[in-house]
Amino acid sequence: MSYCRFGEADVYIYDDTHFGLICCMCSIAPTKEVETNFLLTGDLYTVHENFVAGEDYDEMIKHIRKHRINKHYVPIEVDQRLIEDRDRVASKEVHDGQCENSRGYPGFPCECQERA
């Protein structure tokens, strides 16, 4: 799920199922040289690395503030959605497969929490 994408903002922030919150090709993150074999040229390109906040919603909100300090446009709705998601995640107790209703999957909320 993305919080914002290039075109509607100067950043692309999404929640990755494996790595958590990511600011993709972050313009304030360090850069690295990447070799490409496009047309077999072996050219090097400088690309920005991703900023990964993982499951730390507050860290991503702090990161967004740095973008705004650098005059990058990030819709205020992004902060609001991150806060809502942070609070929603914090309010749910996850049974990690211990509850018989969790369907045996680690990190899967039980059915009673899905209805909440």
C-alpha cells in the first residue's frame, strides 16, 4: 500500500510486506553507483538508496519532516494516515499463532480482532 507516489508528491512512500515503511529512491538518502547492462554498455548510474523505517511509523514521520525542510512536497494526509495506521497497529494485540482463531500463522490477528 502506498501513502503517496511520485507525481502526486516529491516522494514515494509505501508499506512493504517484508521491509515495512519505505521511502523509495529517497532524494535525501545516500547515493550509490549502479552498473547497468542496458545495451551492454556497462554504464554506471548514480541512484538514491531507499530509506527504510521498518515498522517504526514515528521514524517515517520524522523522515517526512526532513523532506519538508528540504522543500519537498509531501501531502499532509500522508502524516495523518501514518498516525492512524500506527495507532491501529498499536491497539491490536497480535497472538502470533498462539490463539486457536489466528489460523496458526505468526503475526495473524485472531478473528475477533478482525471484526473490531
